[in-house]
Amino acid sequence: MYLDNFKIPSIYLHILIESMTEYGIDEAALLKNSNLSNITSDTFISLQVISDIALRAVKLSHESTLGIALGQKFTLLSHGILGYTALNSKDLFSAAKLFEKYISIRIPIIKINTIRKSDQFILEFVDEIPPGAFKLFLYDVILSTIKSAIYQLQPKLNHKLTINFTYLKPKDFQESYFNECLVKFNQPKASIQINIEDVITPTPFSNTKAYKEAEILCKKELISLTESSSLKNMIKNILFDKLNNFPSQIEMASLFNMTSRTLQRKLSSENTSYREIIEETKKTLAVSYLNNSNLSLKEIAYFLGYDDSRNFNKAFKLWYDISPNEYRKNIKGKF
């Protein structure tokens, strides 16, 4: 359920499908039981579906590090407006800060932290993904993709990149994908280290005007994403699917793979609480039922989780300063 709360652009799935033809695996086999159809370029697909397909691809290809090979297939333009903006960055530092700020418009479950440490500039990746095979696959893709993007922006680095994986070195690890890098395994965090000298060296494709214009579009996408993917809105979407059986705060927190206290803290940062969201959802549904259905007040009370219609009646009066029965009569009187 947790991964279902996040969606990513379909371009990433298209590239996976194309890549699998190299292993003799067709689209039908890969998408079996996924219920996907009519996938267009502007479609967004839930990470749970992507996870199921990706793990099926690993199984069918017999390649445990398939994610690394897949990451090599992405170009900067695979990442939409974010990739285009990065392509016009004046240097790797600007590109890194851009990804740190806007990565969520492409992969909302991942965060990037940029850190300066001695003569190294570090891109550190942070997430709340449950441990498992998909997390390993996703980080293989991300580290491989970012490494490729760095070389697209700055083809002639003066120093080797350092790629840090969190797992032990696999027996079938393909050294050739990283022959120009220093690769470390069993590290505490997934990250990429770049020498400061390389980070501030101007890139050959820099275009300040194009960068500024494209970043405006990144900002607009981020604002739109923030409004639609706030924890509050994700919870509301779940509540609308749980009529007459609203989850407790503990149950809701478990759906997001977090504790009740963490859920409370995150909602507090959005200036709300789980109780307030439940109340808002009931208010919205109550008016919708009264306007658009012939349900009795007793039935509406039941669907909203009230023991009887008297409690619903009392709550509705507090919300709208009118009884639900009077509200319905007023609505009918207008038509």
C-alpha cells in the first residue's frame, strides 16, 4: 500500500520495456497481471506497479544487477523538464543543487542531500522505502543514472567518481559499467562523490537563459505536485475508499509504513491532524450524499461511521449551523 501513494512518469517503464527486448523478454510477459493498458507519454504509474514489473524483469532476465544496466539507458532528456534544465546548467554544482531541489517531480519517494566534505562534493540519497529487493533495484538504477548524467554534463572529469553502494558486492556485478569510477560496497548510505574541482568546472552545454526559463517550469511542477501529494491529501484519498470503516490513526500510519507518532508529526508540519482530516472528509461526504443521493439520514450516518442518525445530526449542525434534513429540503427547493 505504501508504494501505491507515489507515482512516476511512464517514460521510465517504457525504457525498461525496451531494454528487456535485449534479454528476449517481450512487453506482454513483462506486464502480465499488471492491468496496464494505453500507457501514454503523460501517464503516471504507481511505484507499486513499477516495483512488481521491475522485480519480474529481474527474475525473467536472471540479472540481479539489472537496475545498473537499465540506468545506463537513461539520458538527461529522459527526465523531462528537470533533465533539460540540468543539461543547461553552468556546472555540476548547479545541476546537483537543481536535482536536490526538484527530484520529487520525477521520483517523489527519493530525496537528495548535497554535502561538501574536504575536497569532495557528495550526493547522498535518502528515502523511506521499505527494505527489500525493489529498494536495491531502485538504487542500482538511480546510482547508474546519476553517474551517466554526470558524464553527459561533464564528459572530461579530471578525477574519478566514487560510487557508494549499501550492499555487499554481488558475484555477477558488472565492473564494466563503472570502469572509470571507484566503486565501494557495504557503505552506510548510497551516494556519489565528485571532486570539488570537477564540480565547479564549466560544462560545455551551459545556457543561462534556457536554464532560467526551464527552472520556472520545474517550480510550477513542484508546486502542483506539492498540492496534490501532501500527506493530508493522500490520507483523504484513502478515507474516500474506506467508507463506513475509517482506519484508526495507528492503522493509517501503518499504511504509510510509519508509526502513529511519525504520522502525527508529519501532519503537524502541514498544520493539520488526523482527527481534523477525518472531520473534513465526513463534512465533504455528508454534503455530497445529501446533494446527490436518495439515502436516508440513517444510511448517511452509517456510511460516515456514526452509531445513529442523532449523532450525525448533531455533527452536521456544528459544521453548517443547519440540520441535514433542513439542508436537503433547501437543496430540493432550488430545483
